[in-house]
Amino acid sequence: MTTAPTERKKRGALREEFGNPERRTAYYMILPALFIILVVAFYPIAYSFYLSFFQANVNNVGNFVGLQNYVSMFQNSEFLDGLRNTVIFTGVSVFFEFMIGLTIALAINRAFRGRGLVRAAILVPWAFPTVISAVMWRLMFQDQVGIIQYVASALNIISQPILSDQTLLLIGAIMVDTWKTTPFMALLLLAGLQTIPGDVYEAAKVDGASVMQRFFRITLPLLKPAILVAVLFRTLDAYRIYDLFWAMSNRELESLSTFVYKAVRISQLNFPIGNAASVFIFLTAFLLALFFIKGLGMQTSTEE
């Protein structure tokens, strides 16, 4: 009963959309870009999906094995180590980057002398390439000459070399990533703070709202779109971590991306499992993006 009016409404909307000469011209202009995206991005993804169901290698597709590659992937201890390290690294680093970044953004959003210089100085860690940052911090983690190793040992915080322990390496990677990318988080949050009208705070002060009330009733709700965008970007970026792990740990710390590289590029005997792992990374990253967009309400924020 209700399907026919719905279908007529959809056909009417499409007719109106493509019946407009300006909109039709706009679609024609973006078609080349869409075609390039389809060829460059979606075809390799679709082909990886296809190969993940075969006993493939670099030379031929091989025999159809169904979901066996995914079963073998979850039975692989290196993959499980990489998955655990990636999840812990992503969750902990993004949490600290958000908390510290929000504090920095709130501080430098205020008017004070030298604010421009402070903003520029805060961005310095973000300007370093990831590999340079990783090597620099690795030297500070060194057993014999590293300042962090020396201080931690002197305070009896640790009793073994940082670079020889997987747990300490993971903690060190979280520290390095937090140091490097917190400025990026702060920059995005600062941009969101500067879109909040000052009149709103003035009205709240007149009504007798305290600092905490203004923060939780005004700042956080109005900053929600910027928070979601910043956390989404950093979560997806941290989830595909590769260069920081290997440069800092000398290829001893496993992540999902390093597992895929070793399986597909270095040890091509594990190509089917590595290809399945690459599909797994894409699907889980896509689900993470959907969680932020749908589950946390990014679409309602943008629509409003």
C-alpha cells in the first residue's frame, strides 16, 4: 500500500534533481573525478576482497578456500599480537591526546600576551616527521645513554631496558604518539572553540552560571562537532599505525599494518593471510567511521 507512493516520490525527486540544468551540469563535471576515485580506490579494495577468498600469491589467484584465510588469520599469534597492540595503542593514545589537546585548546583560546608565539610553539612536535620523532625518542629510551631509561631506573619505576620489553615498548609508543599528535588534536579543537559566540558566555555570566556550568552546558555541547571530527581523524590515523612502531622498536613491535606488510611483502608464503588481514583492517576502520558518524551523532550535528 505504501510502496507505490514512496516509489513515485523517489522518481519525482530524481526527476527534479536531474531535470535542473545547473545540477545536471554539476553532475557531469564531477563524473571524471568519480571515475578516477572508482579506478584508483575502489577497484583495488574490491580485488583484495576477491583475493581474500582464494589461496592466492603474487603470481596467481590459486584455489578457492572460502573463509579459511580469515580462520587462519585469527589463529595466527602474530596477527593477534598486532591486533591487541593496535587496539590498546589506539584507545589509550587517542584518549590522552583528546584530554591534553582539549586542555591546551582551552588555554590558548584565551586572550593573553604572546598567544601567537605559544600557538606556534605548540605545533612544533606535529611538524616532525613520524620516523624522525620515533628515532629521536628511541635514543632517549636507550639502555646506556637514554635519559628516560636513566630517570626511570633511578626512580625504580622499571628494572629492565625499555627497548627489550614489549609492554614498555608499547607504552613508549603511546608516549611518542601523544607527544607528536596532541597539537593536531588541540588545533582542531581550538578551531571549534573559536566558532562559539562570545555572547553566549556573556549571557551565561549574567545569569550567574559558574565556570564549570559554562563548560558543561555551553562549551562541550557546542564543541561536539569539532570533538567528533578530531577524535574520528585521530582514531583512524592511530588504528593504521605502522612507521612509529617499526622505527622506534626496530621492527620488534607488531601492529596490524606491520603484520600485513610482513605477510604480503616480506614473507610472501603468508600472502593469503596478509591479504585477509588487509581486508580486516579496511572493514574495521570502516565500522569505526560508521560508529562515529551514526552512533555518536555526527550526521545530526552537521544537519543542524
